[in-house]
Amino acid sequence: MQRTGQPTINDVARIAGVSKKTVSRVINRSPLLGDDTRRRVEEVIGDLGYIPNPQARALALRRNFLIGLVHDNPNAQTVMNVQQGMLEALHDTEFEMVVRPVDRGSATMLDDLRRFLERQRLYGVLLMPPVSENDMVAKLCRAIGCRYVRMGSAALDDSPHMVASNDREAVRGATEYLLAQGHKRIGLIGGPHGFRSARERRAGFEEALSQAGVSLPRSLIADGNYTFESGLVAAERLLDLVPRPTAVFSCNDEMAAGVMHAAQMRGLSVPRDLSIIGFDDTPIAAHIWPPLTTVRWPIASMARSAALKLIANGEEDDEVEEPSLFLSTLIRRGSVASPAID
């Protein structure tokens, strides 16, 4: 019997002997399928010339095939890394990404976010820190039935709704590395107030010093906001101290680059006169001179997992196997050495 019209998802499911849900999983590269089932469905799709129609499916589901990224983050590189991870997960699926910056300090932030989520009819949303750290935002997503995953520097939710890194432990290890090199006067450039990442990283720094019996005067702590300029200003204050620190831990690479710039403007040699460690392992870390020792934050992998969780969480009876905890690691480069002065 000759077929008329375009093949549908029902045709694919019937001929392959699977459910429509299984066909959808194949289309969206779900990891929850066996290889044999995936190959069988893909062969039927190829034989029929079936082309998914996301518009028709969106009407049926009353959801668009859009995965949102909501952020209020001052570091453009961090946002770009998250986008990279999400796009890797969405490649060759029906899903597209839409990015929405918000102002977490605005009195209307929750109302604005609600209007955005309802207007776009998102399939799901990834919440970046520090927006993800606001429990009211997660509550809003649940109230309107929008799937969500929260990204953070510590556990913020249950496993299907969270991807987290071990910032505190990672920074504790980085600080222990400085202590092992013989540093005792170590400055800290912290992150913005209200960021969980800033609290976790400072806590790891303080724990390492405390365990080693090394004091941390308040004068060795400077505030930053994850930008190069704030790192430069904070470094100027720390390097004005007498005696000055022999090492500085910066809560991200952008600020660490500012520290390096301030040191070189004063004629200090890195690492002979000043050792520096950052956090993130963004491209700038390997490109500056000397190359920056830093903590590699697996943010792109976290974002990829989060996007896959959002896709998989569309199937209410699935057990999502994507990981929720990602370990950061110290990358040793040329910006750390033993102190040249006592």
C-alpha cells in the first residue's frame, strides 16, 4: 500500500515496535536507551524520511522545545562556558537554547522571571548562580510547572534538580599547596557578597589555614566582584601592606589576572616575589605570563549535565542518571613558587 502524506512519529513508533516516548528519546539523544533500540528506531526514521516537527509537538505538549538559561553573573566568560556546555547537550536534538539575564537585586525580579517563563513556555530552565541560590526562584519554577536545574558551588536541591561542584574542598587543597611551598602570609581576594561560591571558596581557604595553625589577619582579606578591575584594586591594597603577602589566592581567574598586573606594575616578579592562584581555569589562565596556577572548575560539564537532566526530566517516570556532583582540580602552572622572603 502506497503511503501518502508525511510520515509521523506514530508511524515510526508502530514500524519500530516501540512507544512514541522511545522515539522521542532517540530524537533527543537521551542516554536512557539501549544501543539496539536506538539503532532500530534510527533505521526506521531513515527509511521513512521522518522529520520531527517540533512546532506540532510543542502545541500538543503546550511547551516549546526551548531550554532557558537564566543568569545574573558579572563574569562573561563563565556565562559563555555554561552556554557551551548546554549547546553540546542540545546538539542534534529538537531543543534550542534561549538566554535571559535578570537583575537579582530588583524588587520585581520574581515577577519578571515568571512572565518570561510563562510567555516562552519553556521546556525547562537552567538557573546559574547566584540566581540558583535563591530558593524562591526554585519555588516559582515548581509553582508554574517549569522544569529546572540549579547550578551551584554546593548542594542546593535534590539530585534531579541540581549540579554542584566541590568549591570548598578544592580551595582548601589549593591553599594547602601554597602552605606546602612555605607560604604563611597568604592574601585572599574574595568574591561578591551574596554569592554562595564566594562563601564556599573563602571557607575552604580559612579551613586550610586554620588546620595548619596559620593566622589570617583581616588585613589579608580583600573584597572583589569577579572582575579584572576589582582584582586590580584588591591587589593594590594587599600589596601596600607591610609586610606584604608572599602569595595571594584569588576566587577567580579574572581577579587573579588583576593581581598579576598589579604585581608587575610594582616591579614584583611572579612567582619569585609573589605566588598567585586563581579559580576557574578560563582561557586567560593559560595565556597570561607566567601561566596561572588555578583550580579547574568543570562548569561546561556541569552545564551539559544540567541540560541533559532537563531533557530527561520531561519523562516523568525516568530515573535520571546524569551526575550531580563535579570535582574541581588544581592545575599547577608557573605562578607558584616558594617565597623569596621570610
